[in-house]
Amino acid sequence: MRTVSGLGLAVLVATTACQTTESPQRMQSRMDSESAALRQALTGIARRYERWVSAGQADSIAAIFMEQGRQMPPNEQAAVGRAAIRDRQARLASWGTWQIHLTSEAALANGPLGIDRGSYKLSLKPGPKAPPGVGALTDDGKYLAHWHQVGGQWLIADLAWNTNRPLPRPATPAKRSPTSRRRR
């Protein structure tokens, strides 16, 4: 992968600032090798994550985050730290049966830092404990994950995602009847 995204470029600059003796060709070769290893690791992690979501295994999901990792879902506050991530995942799992499929589209590694950009497909079959008004749903969207390699294991530092679905149209205000207007 020769094209580096803006975020990938920031990771590259930050982690190579002190590596002035490494030639650009050597650095690119090393990063290509590290990125290939990251892509391979992410494939296995993604399949396990899909199984954990389906089984409602909040502990397993939280364990692939760094101790102070962040889940940054759309339309709600970030879950910061494994305990908060576990609690959020357990709450969602109580709503019913979730299915998710992840597709990594690009991964870049430089030493112990990695970036993964991809897409997801998600569905929920609500159960008896789903909040009122929550029905079956499907969604598709994209994600961006920031990874750290700690003790030879890739862990998520930050995970953000959002839907490809358009926002619902705002409700149109009800027309006022002529009799409901007040006289001045």
C-alpha cells in the first residue's frame, strides 16, 4: 500500500521522527511487511469479534481494547476503559441477538502502531429485554481503528464508526387549522 492517508501519515511522521538513519526504501519495505502482518492479525481478530458479538460476550470484546481504550459510537458518549466498554457491550447484548460482519479495507503499521479502516454490516433481532420502541434493525457503515501492539498482541486504542444511512428527515410541523389561530 503506497498511498498513506492523512491519519496514517501522522502515525508515520510521529513514529519515524527519530529514525533518520533508515532510508526511505528500507522504511517502506519494513512498513509493508509490518502492515501485511497487521492485516493477517486483524483478519483473525475480526472473525473472533463477530462471534463474540453474536454470543453477547462483552468480556471478550472489552479484552481486545487497551486498558484505557476508547469506543466512540455515533450519537452517544465514548466508552473509555475496558470496564465501560464491557458494560456498554453487555447492555447492547441484552437487547437481543446481534450479527456483525467486518471488512478491513486498508491497514497500515509502523512498529507497534497500526491503523485499520474498513466497513461493517450489522443487524439486531430484538429480544424480550430490548428497550421499548427498539425493533429489528440493519445497518452498514465504516470504521476507523487505532491499534497498539503490546506484548506481541494487537489491542485497540481507539475505535470510531458511523453509519452510511442518511439521517431521517425532520418531521414537518403540523399545519395549524384556521380555528386554532389566536386573534390579536
